[in-house]
Amino acid sequence: MTIRLADIAVQAGVSEATVSRVLNGKPSVAAGTRQSVLAALDVLGYERPLRLRQRSEGLVGLITPELENPIFPALAQVIGQALTRQGYTPVLATQTPGGSTEDELTEMLVDRAVAGIIYVSGLHADTTADMERYGRLRAEGVPFVLVDGFSPKVQAPFISPDDRAAMTLAVAHLVSLGHTRVGLAVGPQRFVPVQRKIEGFVRAMQEQLGLPTGAVHAELIQHSLYSLEGGQAAATALLGRGCTAVVCASDMMALGAVRAARQHGLRVPRDFSVVGFDDSTLVAFTDPPLTTIRKPVPAMGQAAVRTLLEEISGTPAPHSEFVFMPELVVRGSTASVPRRRPAPAEPPTGT
């Protein structure tokens, strides 16, 4: 299709000479004017010249764990939209069991000359992982930002929720309802977010209930998998230790805890209270609607993109951690501590 400069000029509200300069890649055009001309091309159905397509499409990699947990698609959506608004094209790379590793996905993205990479809950959150992989990536000149998890060994910007504060919010809520036997269901010990949640939980149980650290660790913390089945197994163990409420490290685990309670003939929240973590899509509509800690996903995703773009532009952000405050969302899965059922009456003695 022959490009008519006059049509584009009218659509963009600029002169034909300006349109010509944009189409020929001349530098003496303001960024806003250039975008108006490119938008006019799109509206009128013209294909952008190859040189302009290459200039306007910077690829940014986004590496996430599996997408079964709704929090990861939610983060990916926020990050993807923010990148698109800035003229970048997000490339989603997902790890799956038995599939590509984080290192393999990184290599694939670097081979495609991405402008930068955002990692969500990657190996940077695993205290047993080799952090040299990120040093090598930085040596190659690839900007990157790390979400969920912190390591002092990695010189990069980190974006995290305040896991310790989240546990304080959850425990305070349950204690206000009269619960004194509160359990914590979390993932494997080696992950930084797990360690921080444990620190916050132990401190909150000490400050609000006066429980000794050793007793909290020994009786009220249960490690499991970040899944519905993992939450079910953890809640079953905590129910066996007399807990009347549980704080879970994810909404998926919390839904598993609800299932465990029901399998034991208990009603949520009348007999057993459950608090989740993330405020994933649809947990407001579960049975019962889930009380949870809302992870500040929009703020975290947008901050990750802003920080990465600063790295890409050559004005890097401080190599430190940006921590975002979560929020308690009270719904229908928590209630006052159940009263103990009265013991059966002794049969009358004969005279």
C-alpha cells in the first residue's frame, strides 16, 4: 500500500515534512510528535517501515515460576501492560516442572537481545542457589530486576512485599478474635520470603501472646508445598496440634486448609479460621470468601518496570531493596475463636 503523506499528516496533526522526517528516521523530531505519526500509521492501516518497527520494539524478558498460582499471572499482567505502555514488548518465559530452567530461559532471552529481564520468585529467592549466575549476567551488560526475594550477594534492584509486616497483620487480626493457638503454613525453609514470614510470625506471637520462640517453632510452624495439597497437609498437621486458626503463605495453601478443616468435620470459620496471602483473583468469591493479606501487586509490578527502564536508560536505580506494605483484607474465613464444647455430664450416682 502506497503511503500518502498528506493523509498521515492530517491524522497526526502535523506537516507533511514532519511525516517525511519521521518515516526517514531523521533525529530532529520530538518524541511526542514521532509517536503521533506512528500512531497515525497504525490507525490508517499502513505498515510501519522496517527501521521504525525495529526502533519501537524493545523486547523485555519476564521469567516467572509456574502459572497455576494466580498471583504469577496477575504480576505478569501488570508488568506486561506497564512495559507495553512504555513501548516495549514483554516476552513471558515460564518455568514448569521438567521444562526449561531459569538459566536456560535466561540464555534464550539474552540470545534474542532483550533490553532487560525481570525475574519473579526466581533462584534469587533461594538461599541455597548460586548467585554468581546474576553476576555473570550483569557482566554481559544485561539490565535486570528481581521481584520477591533478596540476596545481599546480588548487585541489583529488588522489589518485595513486607512479609514480616504481613504476618503481624494476620496474627493481630486472629488474636483480636480470641485465638491463642495460631499456626503458620509456609513453603520450604530455604526461600527468603518463607524465612521472613517465619520471623514476622514468631515476633508477632511473642509480642501479642507472650509465647516463647522455641514453642512457636516446634509446635506452630508447618512447612509444606505452595499448593492446595500442600496447604491441606500443613493444616491437617496444625489441627492435630490444637490450632484454632492458621495463617497460610499463599491463597492456594489457604484453600487447601479450608478443605482440611472440612475433612475433619469442622466448619470455616465457625470452628477453624483461615488467613491466606496474595489476594488472588476469585478468592473473594470462594466458600467462604477468603480473609487474606493483599500483596501490593500493581505497585510492585509498576515499580519493577520503572526500575528496569532506569537500568536500561543508563541511570540505574540504587542496588537495594524496595519494600511494599501489604494490606489485611477481612472476609468470611475468619471468626471468633470457637467455644469449647461442654464436657458430657456425669451420670447420677445411686443412693
